Amino acid sequence: MGSMKNKSYRRFYVGTLVVLLSLSAYPLVNGVRMIGLAVQNGAVEAEQYAKYVIPYFALCLAVIIVAAAHPLTSRLRRGALAVPTLLTLGIFTAIELAMETIPINVGVLAPIDGAYVDTDAALWQASLCYISPEAIEAARQREEAFAGANGFYYASANAAYKLHYFLVCFIIIILVVGVIHTLGKMTREGDFSKKRKFILQLVSAVTLVALCVFANLTGFFRDTSPIQTPLASVLTAFFFVALGAAFGIYIGSFLLGRKKAAAIPVLAAMLIVCAMYYGEYILLGGSLYRFGTGWFFEPIFGFAAAPADLVVVLLSGVVTALVLRAANPNHAPKK
């Protein structure tokens, strides 16, 4: 039995690394290429910049490094999940901050004095994101705005805008490391009684990663208008709900069967969505994208949030509660 377990674990270990390396091919190859160009030439030309190397090179590399160390971290009596999770978050942050300093040779027009300056990878990636006209004007007034390629803009003085994508990356890391840990533990011990927990974690992680890829490729079809199209509004709202629910379901996977703790995953889901809205609030210079016109989409109580935004927050909690209720063994249908 022991040899069979070891054989199954080896298959899990090799298979995990193969899957991670395959899915990470684009950011890893282009990240290494950008580092080589920066070392060789001192900077990267704008046309050589690979979109979304920031932040996915650091994310993929950190996950792969810690996954490769799984045979060691899995032997910890305490912290077998917490240690690799925190380690991955730390490695990601260190690599990401280093990657963001790569100089980008591009004539970026400073609107205040009209001078052309170069920038770094962090700000150039931000310049490739759409920002609302209100944010452009607010940044201009604070003398923080730079004009990027093709008329895109970004606020450069306040690094807090990074909260938006750092939060998503942290959640992806937490979910993916959790999936690896749970599957690795079941495989090593030969005990698959916790497969319900694993399925919840796997579905949450796969759904979130797939939505992030879709968002990066399409931008949810957003434009620079503060009032978004119906399609962009639906996709954006769906992403926010899915992000919060993915995190809430992950937390809930550890609490299956505990009725007293049922509210914790729901609150966690809604808190994550609120944090995402705050990140968007910072990114857009004190405003939010609007999903439509009319009272349902207008700010209320002096805040930037509209009733539609509050519904999105609540929906993340509702989806979390419904999924966990269906998966909870206490509510499973009797044979």
C-alpha cells in the first residue's frame, strides 16, 4: 500500500508541475525575454513589451517554485498549508516589485510641462488599461497624469492603484496553493474522503483563473466612457460576483458541516468584492464605472457606490451561501 501511495504521489507531483508549466508558458517565456533585454540593453522598447507579463510572470513563477517544494512543505506538522501560501505570496511580491522596475523606452508625454519621459514596466502596464474621463481630469488636476500610447492614461503618483490587481493575484495564489495542498495531501495519504472539499476549491480556482484570462484578452469590452455598455456591465458585475464567491467558497470548503461558521464565507466573499470596488475607486480617481443610467446606477448617500453595486456585493454572498449549502453534507439528499 505504501509503495502505491508513493507512486500516486509521484504522479501527482510530476503532473502538477507539467500542468503549471504548460499554463504558464506565455508569461514565463516573455518574462525571461524581458529580463534578458533589460540586462543586455538597459531597457525594453515599447514594441518589445509583452502585455500581462506584469503581474503574471511573478505569479506563475512563485506558484511553480512553491509547488516544486511541495514534498518538503507537505511534511510540516503545522502550517502545511499556511507556510506554502505565505511563501508563495512573499515570492510573488518580491518578484513582481522587481519586474515593475524594468525600464521601458517609450516617449510618454507629461501633460503638465509637455516633456517626454521614459517609464517603467508597472506604469506602462497601467497605461494599457482604460481609465474614465473623470479619472483623467482628476489626475491632471493633481499633476499625476501621463499620456500613454494611443491616448491611454494612467495616474502615476499614487501606487495604491495596484491594489486592484494585487488583490486578484493574491486570491488566485491562495486558491491555487490550496488546490495543490488538498490534492497532494489526499494523494500522499491515500484518503479521498475530503474530495468534496477539493472539488469546491478546484472549481473556484479554475473559474477565477478562466475569468481573469478572459478579462485580459477582452477587457470585458469596456471603453473609456464612464457609462458602460450592457455587455461590459454584465461581464464586469459577473467577474466581481465570481471573484468574491470563489474566495468565499474556498474559505467555506474548510468549514463544511459547521453550521455556526456558515456566515464566515459569506462575509468573506462580500468583503473581497468591497475591496475590489475600493481598488477600482482608487484606479479611477474617486469614481466607479457605471453599469447604466437612472437612480439604480447613481451614487447614493454621498458615496461612489450605487444600488447596483450594492446588489453585486450581496450577490457574491448569496452565491457563496447557495453553493456551500448544496455542497454541505448536512444538507445532502438522503439515499
